[in-house]
Amino acid sequence: MKLIILDRDGVINFGSEQFIKSPDEWKPIPGSLEAIARLTREGWRVVVATNQSGLARGLFEMATLNAIHAKMHKAAAQAGGRIEAVFYCPHSAEMDCGCRKPKPGLFDEIATRYGHDLNDVPAVGDSLRDLLAAASVGAKPLLVKTGKGERTLAAGGLPENTPVFADLSEAVEYLLKVAA
């Protein structure tokens, strides 16, 4: 099974310092949906792992998060892709849970659900916490410069040998060449 884990905000869609709080605010980054479609056509299983502390902060309700994800699923499908599942952490940083990236809880949940060792499974993110969560379970972190990616790259401290790409499309192009 070819599995890939994507962060949501800043990788698939534009992020916001004020959080994505409604389906109207969810806007895909150009090329991201097509990149997911390419992965789907090549037999990859695409899952999303995302921190969504806006729930704990009371910025939006569960029904709103479901509507945002429904819009994302539909947009990916309209482009010819499929996002199999979305794993999310609803907690704020102050709650010190085990599922909020950079902790590995979401990745552990993915491994359990798919019965799949995450060693060398690509995990694409735009923040250090995405990359650290991936590295902590043996997954292969990939940084994109979209979202917070430029700031993450400038700050340094990336896991060793983390490749850097302009966006999800470029990362997928690389993965498909490597997997061929």
C-alpha cells in the first residue's frame, strides 16, 4: 500500500492566522487538488492529519469542521482525487494532549487504522510541528514552502534530510518519480 499523509492548512488549502472557521474560508492552494488527483490515479491512499484547535477555542463547532472537510473532499473528488480520511486533533496547545502535532498521536492513529507501519511513509507539512510528528514515528517528512513553510525553512531545525518543495504539486512530482 502506498500511503501519504498531508497536513491540511498551508499544504492543501491556504491557511489563516485567524484559523479557517467556515467552508467559505477554505480555499485550495493552486495545484494542490490536482496533486491529490495524481496520487489517487497512481494508487496512493491520501490521508490528512491536522491540528484543529479552533474547536477547543470555541471558534467553530464540530458541524462546521465537518462542513469544511466535506467541501475539501468534494473539491478533491471534482479534481479526480480522493482523500480517504481526515485525522484531527481538536485540542488547544494548553491541553497537552497526545494527538496534537508535534506529538505522534495522529500518526499513531493512522498506523493503527491502516494496519501500516509508517516507516518512510511521506508526510507533507508546512510547519516544524508537522515534520517533527512525522519524524517521531519514522515517517519521511517533506516541507512545502506554502503556508508557513517559508518561515519554517528560515527558522531551521528541520529533521535531518528533509526535502523542501515549492508546493504540494512539486512534492508529488518528486514522490512519483522516486516511487517509479
